[in-house]
Amino acid sequence: MSTQRLLSTRRILLATPPGCARAERAVEIVAPHSDVVLVIGSGDDAPGLIEVARRYGAGSAHLIGGAADLRGEWLPADGIIGVTAGASAPGSLVRELLGTLARHGYTDIEGLTAS
């Protein structure tokens, strides 16, 4: 376990890029560092982002339409959750999910840039 993980055992890596091409890049950035990746979306690109997350090393990856689809059993007791969104997902869904994750103890959010 890395020193960084020891300092904060419940973290969110947030990468919500504009546009489809950057959505895949966002997943490539968060997946290797995440125990779980949550992809918000319902557009054509969203299912493919789950495969990208798995290919880049996420412990698990789930496609959700919003916070209501989140299952408690997906969340590690301690760990890092990667959060990103498909190109068509509105920012309000991301904010709602972050609020739900905060109620589960995930309040440390690190924003990443997909360029």
C-alpha cells in the first residue's frame, strides 16, 4: 500500500472531461489508481468506458445512470473510487453522486484533468 493511500483511506478521483474523446482519457487516468470506477452515463460511449476501466486496472467498474443506481456493496471499506462521466452526462448527476459518496464517508476529492 502506498504512503498516499495510508494518509487518506477513502478518496475520490474525479475526472469529468468535456467531450467523448476525453471521456476515455479520463477513465485511463483514474482506473489504474482506483479500487472501483463509477461511470455516469447512458450515451453510446458509456458502456465502452467500463471496458476501458477494466483494461487499465480498476478493481471493478460500474455504469450508472446517477446516484440512485449506486450499490453500497460496490464501495470498498477503505479505498479509492474513480468517478467520471460519459460525454452526455450532465454535471448535476456528478454532483449528486459526490453527495451520495460523501454520506458513505468519501469526502476527500481529488480532481484530475484529462488532456
